[in-house]
Amino acid sequence: MPTIGIADTTFARCNMGAAAVDELKQHINAKLIRVTVPGIKDLPVAAKKLIEEQNCDIVMALGMPGSKPQDKTCAHEASTGIIAAQLMTNKHIIEVFVHEDEGRDDKELSFLMDSRTREHAKNVVKMLQSPEQMIKEAGTGQREGFADAKPLGR
Amino acid sequence: MPTIGIADTTFARCNMGAAAVDELKQHINAKLIRVTVPGIKDLPVAAKKLIEEQNCDIVMALGMPGSKPQDKTCAHEASTGIIAAQLMTNKHIIEVFVHEDEGRDDKELSFLMDSRTREHAKNVVKMLQSPEQMIKEAGTGQREGFADAKPLGR
Amino acid sequence: MPTIGIADTTFARCNMGAAAVDELKQHINAKLIRVTVPGIKDLPVAAKKLIEEQNCDIVMALGMPGSKPQDKTCAHEASTGIIAAQLMTNKHIIEVFVHEDEGRDDKELSFLMDSRTREHAKNVVKMLQSPEQMIKEAGTGQREGFADAKPLGR
Amino acid sequence: MPTIGIADTTFARCNMGAAAVDELKQHINAKLIRVTVPGIKDLPVAAKKLIEEQNCDIVMALGMPGSKPQDKTCAHEASTGIIAAQLMTNKHIIEVFVHEDEGRDDKELSFLMDSRTREHAKNVVKMLQSPEQMIKEAGTGQREGFADAKPLGR
Amino acid sequence: MPTIGIADTTFARCNMGAAAVDELKQHINAKLIRVTVPGIKDLPVAAKKLIEEQNCDIVMALGMPGSKPQDKTCAHEASTGIIAAQLMTNKHIIEVFVHEDEGRDDKELSFLMDSRTREHAKNVVKMLQSPEQMIKEAGTGQREGFADAKPLGR
């Protein structure tokens, strides 16, 4: 049985961690370990600790970067750290970030945070259980949260 | 008894380290170790030394980036280093940065530096003593220093 | 017989991994190992795992960054991670990124994704089998996907 | 007796290394080891070599980034590397950069390069000999080269 | 006898590697090892492999970043990687980049690529054979390729 880590933040405006737990439970029999940190810049080490101290096979790092320029910089720093944490552990950390200005209003933002989290939870399940299914979907323009993009004809 | 490191700078325009010590003492019985460096770019290694040479369980890295474009770059470099230091030690370093231009005037800036430091000191206490309380606050739009954001309905 | 890793994404709008496999098979007798991840930020660790867990001698990391500013940041983060993964393994990871806005329309974009992948597949073959041929082409303005640049006279 | 490393560049337009040596000699009995490299991007490894191969306890990294946008990028890369070098060695490397456009004219630029170097040399002495003095100056708005900033009242 | 690595690219529009070899041969009795990679982002690991697998004492990393914004980002990523490679090996890697838009026309660009490479080759020789000469030139406004800058009077 795989162990999946879920790290989210108190800064986000909806409970992405709960959405991840709910979706994962519907698709996989796994041990789930959850942790919550203040903001997205705390996610890289939180994810690494889940991997190295809690033996997680994969981690979801969930966050909602704010809309100010400074918040964009924070998101960049967090993403860079999440990639570094993966390279140090040889484990995938699936980053699920929804920028506060991606939704036109609170309702769309809330929808996006929930749906992107759930679609990436399904990616996590596929990566753990059926990597060959991922290869079948290569280059098909998958998008998480919004509608998929149109694949290009040849 | 946990050991908490506090690193701040001579560059900042108010004593963030003293505010952190004062707030921590009100909420936790811990050994506090303080160090002061010239500027925010000196914080990453200062925090790492607190962890590795002084056995700190967690560190607060306190700074006030200036308002010039060049200062924004410094803040980005410092933040990147603080994240790297965490990944190298598997310990949290809670970054508390208040940009000099976040306050409309000196009074608001001073308020912000004090209140953000104190709110993050409370985060540190929760992370050490009651991580389950952090999970309860997941996605509730917590902000440190300013008013919290509105959680999104579903 | 060398082992070549091929990592691509479900986000891309055409099957770059299949193009790489097809081109490599025409030019080299090698073991090919393919993996598909959600997006370009998942490529650095995917490539590192191909090297360290699957013994790949070289890896192609194939992706199509989107056209929004945020996508450009993602591409930068992915590239930084791909370079770090190379430094940690002492193996080349040939990054083949085609930005969604590099093509004037879907047709050109599709052509570019296919041709750049195939030209870099040929680079991979040369790097493995005839590095002296690479030296012969030094400074000749090679471009992958578009027409080569004009070498400068002396 | 501590060992202090001093790394500067041939690119800079005045001899920052000589100013550092002169100032340090007035304040501390230390072994000084000096090295000069072409430009600021050569400073990170120069500083790390001073620490690891010459046993320096602390290093001053002195440079004058140019005024073009490309030079700003170089400065960012050098600073990032200097922070990384500190994290890899657990030693402070005090970066003293004076951007060529910080001075209104050559005279002010020259003054700034000299005075900032000397003030940071004093920081180095304090960090080595009286870290408790640094704590006393926490949050007092210290600036190196220009006049100090006004501390904020409470 | 020192071993000097030379890494360049097929992307560049003139043969920087050949210029480096020619200049080095005029000034030093050294073993020269050359490698050519597709683009500048392949240089960091190429340089690291020259150091760790071919025992180079120092490496020249030669490239011509393109003039588009995306090319500037590539150059930044390559430079960051080159600095990281140095920190991981404690060896200098002298980066010689000439941006395609630094020359007003093809003739000046070609001149610049040749002259900057040759001047940095001389730096490499000095760093290997007479580091004290580098210290003598500290702060003298040395520029590679263009005319030197004016040293500042005191």
C-alpha cells in the first residue's frame, strides 16, 4: 500500500488538503499523511519531511499564491524549492498551485482550487498505479481545473 | 524543551528579534537562541548554523527588505537561500519579511513588523506543539500582520 | 548498447515522446525507456529517476510551455531543475521545449514540436556515438526546428 | 587568530580588496588571505575555495556590478552563488557589491566603494569578535556606505 | 602540466572553442580537452564532466546567447548552472558569453566573440600560473572584448 503525503497552507482561502484527501480516498487504497504549514514557501521542506521522515512515496503540495507581484515571486521561490526537494529525494511532488487571480470571482476561484486539486489527485493515482496510462495520454493537452487544450493534428 | 533560533538584521528599522523573543516567551517554554547579521542575504546561513551548530528545532528569519528594485532582488535571493537551507536540514525556517514599502508610513510599517513577527511566532509554537491545530486552520485565509482574508464558500 | 530515457508530458499538445522514439530508432541501436508526467515542472525529477533508477546514459526532456507569463515562469523553473539534475548525475539531459507561442498557428507549432524533437534526437545520437562530430559543428549556428543561423565570417 | 578571506575582481574600477585589507588590519589581529578573479560571477567559488582550501573563518566578496540590465542579472547570479557557497560551508561570506550606477558620478562611486567595503570590514570584525554587539544593533537601520536609516519609533 | 577544459556549442555562430585552443597554446604548456554541446544550457554539466571525469583544473565555458527574451532566460539558467558546477567541484569555470545583440553587426559580433574568448584565455593562464598578477590588476576596470573601463581616482 503506497503512502501519499498532502501538504497545504493556512494562507489558502479554501481547504485544498481536504479536497485532496477526499478525492484520493475514492480512487486508491493508500496511507494518507497530511500536514499544514503557514504559506507556500513552507511547502518545499514540508514535502521533503513527508518523504524522508514519513516515508511518503509521493506528495501533493497544495497552495494558493496571492495576486500581488510579491506573491508571484513567492510562488516562484516555492516552485523552485519544490523541484529541488524532488531532486534531493528522487520522489515526485505534485505541485497544485491556483493563483488567486486565476478565477474571475470567488466562485470560480473556489471551483478551480477544488477541481485542480482533484484532477491532480487522479494524476497521482495514475503515476503510482498505472504509469503506462500516463504515456497513453502524452501530448493530449491535459489541463487540470480548466477545460483541456486541443491536441494538434499532424 | 524545544530550541528555537531567532535571526534578524541590523539593516531593519525596528527590533524584530526582540519582538519574536517577547512573543515566544509568552506562549512556549523553549530555549531561545538569538543571532543578528548585517542584512537579509546573511540570514540563510545564519539560520542554517542555528540549526546545525546550535541544535535549533526551528528558526525564525526576520528581515525588512528595502523598497528599491535592487532590494526586491535581495529579498528574492534571501528567500531562495532560506528555502535551500530548510531542504538541507529538514527543519522549518519561518521567514518573516516586511517590505519597507508595505506600510503607508513609518507608523504602519512599525506596526506591521511587530505584528507579523508576533503572529508568525504563534505559528512556530503551533508547528512545534500542536500541528493538528494547523490542519484545522488549513485554507482559512490566515494572514500575518494584516487582517485575514475571507475564506471562499463552496 | 546505450540506454536513452525519454520524458514528456500530458500537458503538451502533441506526442513529442513518440516522435523522439521514432527518430532515435532510425539512428541508433539503444534501449529506450519512456515516462510521461503531467507537466514540465515534473520533468526534472522524472529525468533524474530515469538516470539513477533506470540507468539511462542520457535523457531527452520534452515539453511545451504555455504562452502565458505564468507559463514562462514554469519553463524557467523546469529548466533550472533540469540543469540541477544534470549536475547531480553528471549525465546530459537534453531539454526540448517548444513554447506554445513559437508557432504562428497550430500547424507551425505542430511542425516545430516534431522537428525540434527529431533534430535533438539526432544530437543525442551524436553525443553518444561521435562526440568528435559535435566538435566539427562547433560555432556553425545550428538551430533545432527552425532554419540554422548564418555562421559569422572572420 | 582567525583567518579572513578577501576576494575581489579585476572588473571593478577601484581596489576594494586593498581597502578591505587596510581596514581589517586596523581592527583585528587576523591572518588575511587575498585572491582576485576576473568578475563577480567568479566570486562564489573563489570564496568557497578560501573557506575550504585556505581554512578561512569568514570571507569578504567584493565587487562592482556594471549598470546595464545584463550586469544586474550577473549580480543576481553571483549573489545566489554566494548564498549557496555559505550554505555548503556553514561560514559567512559578506557580500559587498556597489552597483556602478549607485554613485551619481565617479567621485561618489569611488567614495561608496571604499566606505561600504570598510563598514562591512567592521561588520566582519564584530561577527568574529563580539556577536553580542551585533544583537545590540539589531533593527537600528544600519546602512553601509550611505547614511544609516532612521529607526522606527514604537 | 595543468589540464584545461574547453566547452562550446553548435548554436554559436563562430568557433569560440577553436579561438580558445589557439590562444591557450600561445601562452601555456597544458593539456587541452575540448567538448562541444548543442546549446549553452548543456554547458554546466559538460564543464562539470570535464572537471570530474577528465581531471581538468579549470574550464572555459563558451557560448553565444541569442537576442530574444527567451534566450536571455536561457543565458541566466546556464550561468546559474555554471556557478553551481563550480561550487560542487571547487574549480573555476570561466564563462565566456557573448550575447548575439552585443555586436552592432555581424563583423563586430565576430570580433567580440574572438577577442573576449582570447582575453579570458589569458585570464585562465594567469589564474593557473600567476594568481599574484591577478591581485595586481584588482580594481583596474578590466573588460574582456571591449576597451577597459577607466579606474576611479581616489
